[in-house]
Amino acid sequence: MSQPKEKPPAPEERLSPRQEAYLKASKEIVVKFIETGRLSATGFQETFGLIYRAVRDTVEERR
């Protein structure tokens, strides 16, 4: 039996290219912090949100 295919997200649920770029940049920063020992898994959720907002705000401020 084949498994049912997942439906693609509705257009309003998709991320914009700009949001995807913010996520990718934030992820890279968090990965570097983890690699250098400046961030542990316990602080990931809070720190990722802070970094994401900082990246977004910095880019939006320049527009």
C-alpha cells in the first residue's frame, strides 16, 4: 500500500522568500554559536527567537 501524499501548505501558510532568508541566516548564526560553545541546547529556543528578531529587524530597518 502506498502512503497518502501530504498536501502542500496553503498559500497563506507558506513562508515568503524574505522569511526563509531570515530563518536561514538565523540558523547559521545559531549553528556557529553552538559550534563555538557559546550556546547550548537548553537555551536554543529562546536564543533562536532573539536572533531571528534581530536579523529581521536589522534588515527591515535598512529598507
